[in-house]
Amino acid sequence: MALRGKSPTLLYILFVLIVYPYFPAQSGDKIDLTLETAVNIAMQNSYRIKQLKLGIERSRQWLKAERAGLKSRVYMNIKTPDFRAISDYKWDSVLGKDVIVRQNTQMWWMNLSVRQPVILLGYPTNGYLSLNNNIYRYDQLNGGQWDPSFYNRYFLKFEQPFFQPNRLKNDLQKAELRLEQNELQFLDDQVQMIEDIADDYYQLFSYAYNDIISERYVKNLERLSKVAGCEMQENGSKTIDCIQIQVEITNAREKKAQNLSDFRLQATRMKQRLRLNPNDSLDVKPVIRITPIHVDLDEALKYAYTLRPRIRLLEINKKQREIDLTNVKGWNAFRMNVEMTYGLEKQDKNYKDLWREYDNSYSMTINAYIPIWDWGQRKARIEAQKITIRKTELYVEETRNRIKSEIQNAVTNLEEYQQRALSMSENMQMAEEITNLSMTRYENGEISLQDLLQTINRQKETEENFLESYLGYRKSLLGLTVDTFYDYENDIQLLEKFRSSS
């Protein structure tokens, strides 16, 4: 098809339509991934962390609501209007029987109250003190005419329950405990996330370091090939040594390629875990960092008991169960309510006369509930709740013993892996020196190719053993940090570390 005479614009459009599909839709970023950056990305993108933050904010709002409930509350009740034109039966004391009476009334009623919980020593007593005003108009139809009556009352009201759970105090304490519980759970989940992300990161670290080992191994074999003079020999006249060296190089390159393929697969999983763009590329530089650390066992146990949220969470759970026990003890138990009022009131046919010449008004009521027999139901409820508390106490004791065992194992593992990593680091340097010396001896004809290959393989195995011991050291150090909530490498509590980074 000829395009002669076509405009440059048409040619450009055809070029874009043909070539555009071969360009990637979106290029990703290169991310230098370390354990710290991986954890930070996970914290920012994790749905779990976002949910925990919302849970903390919700608990703060509940606590704010409970504290606001300890302050004065102003409210108004209005019943306007209340019309009744019905017949109902009522007792007639003159006739000595019920009679059906026709009612036709109209009522407008309003109550304004300022209600304040009674606070003693910083805690509510479960009682209320209120200032009230009741005012209403009541009209009755009498002989075809409406007969109005007006009523107005100002009064102070005191309500106090006795011998029953303090609901206001218990709700406030539960809200405070719930907030602390969510904050501790947030901290615990953050540290747990660090441990989970570390497992995936150190897998990537292992592949990246194995690539360095493979690269060094291939270079040693290529160096051996030069020492053996294999490059100077023609393909058909190579010695058995050169053939064997070439086979070793081919196998080494294949294992290196397989390791890189495993790295790419693990990197894909890591990007999914961190919720990154699939087009992003992860660059892991396997930097070796060994900080000799001495851990005092008693100090580590102290950190685990005081800094780790697990023990405090169990103590909070126990406190919540104790509050529940208080509420259970109040169920079907003897209780008494005292209600007293004192104020001024006035009723009159004329609305204007409501505001002068008040009469004193007061009331006092004591209500008591006395349980007599419930077939042991209340006692069984209380005993069941006490058993729940005892179970929590046993679980606290079991957790402390488990933590003690975990700390002892963590300290032992750290000491062993730390010593192994330091020793293997020295062995790795010696293995490299031995390889260089053996290369010279092979060149001088003092040792065979098999001896030299064993030396090169021994250096590779030494480097792989060092990687294993180093990863064991890093993981055991992280495990001790998770168990104690103390960063020994940086000498700081995790709580302070999170606060400084937030």
C-alpha cells in the first residue's frame, strides 16, 4: 500500500498505533530494599495497621464519651400537645364500683433539666444531682367550656443507688482499659509484622548473597581456566582438565541463573506482601553487619515482663473480668434507691400568677429490692465468674513461664549464632587465602586439578556456611528483640523507637 502524498500527521498516527503496544504501560521505581525500608513500607500499606489505628481512635472516642458523661448534661422533654378524647373505666368510691368516664383533655408539658453525676474523690458515686423545671397547661372540657389549669415547679433532685455496682465508674474504667488494650495490641502487631516481614526479607537477602557467592565461584573457575591455559587450546585438542573446568563453569552459571530466578519469584511475593507496584524492582544489597552483643539473662527477663505487651494485656483482661464480677454480684442482690427533691411550685388558673407566691415542695422516696430465694442462681453466676478470673490468673502464670523459657532459648541461640558468625567470618578469609595459594601451587604443578577444585568448592561451602550462621545470628537477634521489646543493637526500647519514628 502506497503512502505517497500522505500527510506527516497520518504517518505519525500509524507509527503510534503500530509501535505503542510494544512499550510498557507504566514503568516502575527502583527500590533499595533493606529490612528497615521493608518494614516502613509494610506499616504504611498494611490494612491490619490501618484497622488497628481506627480501633485506637474508636476507643479514644468511647473514652471521651464516658468522660463527657461525668459532666453536666442539659436536656428538655416536651409533650406538646397531648389530646385525649376517650372513655375509660375508673373507680367510683361513692358507688363502690368502676364506672366508665368520658375524658376530654388537652395538655402542653415541658421539662428542662440540668443533670450532673455526683463525683467523689475523682470517681462518680453512681448518683445524680439535677436542677429541674416542670411547667404545663392542662385543659378539661367542662359543660362545653374549656377549664384551664397551669402548673410550674422548680426543684432540686438527688438520686443515689446503694448496694449495687457503680455503673458509671465501671464503664469509665472499662473504656480506659479498652483504649490501653488497643494501644498495646497495636504495638504488639507492629512488632509481629516486623518479624513476619523479616522472614521474607532475609529470604531475599539469602538469594542476593548466594548470587555473590556464585559470582565469586564462577570467577575462581574462570581464573583456573586461564591458569590451566584452556583459552590457548583449540576446541578439539583440549585437555581433560580444561573439559572438566568448563563443565564446572557451566554448572556454576546454571546454578547462578536458577538462584536469580528464585530471587525474582521471591521479589514478586515480597512486592505483593508490601502492596507495591508490580512494575517496581527490588534491589537488595546484602550488607553484612555483626555487632557483638552481650545479653544479661535477668535483665532480658525484666524487659520481657515489663515491656512486652502480652503480660499487660492479660492483666487488663483480668481487670475486666473483675469488673464483670462486680456487675454479676449486683444481679438479683439487695439494693436500695434513694430519691429526694426540694423546690418551689405553683398552680393557678391564670398563667401570669404562676411566677409569684410559690409554695414549698419536697419529696423523699426509698425503694428497696430484697431477694428471698432464687434456687442458687446468683451464687452460681458469681462462682462461674470467679472461675473465669482464676483461669486468667493461671494463664498469666503459664505465660510468664513460657516467656522465661523463650528468653532463655533466645539468649542461648544469639550467643551460639553470634560466635558461629564471627568464627565463620574468619574462616571465610582463610578459605580465600588457601584458594589463592592452591591456585599458585596448581600452576606450578604441585597439586592436581581435583585438589584445587576441592579447595575452591570448600571456599564456596565456607561462604555458604557463613551465610547460614549470619542469617541465624540476625534472626536470633530479631527474635530476642521481639521477645523482650528491647532493641539491643541500638540500645533502645521498641516503644521509644516507634515514638521517635512516628
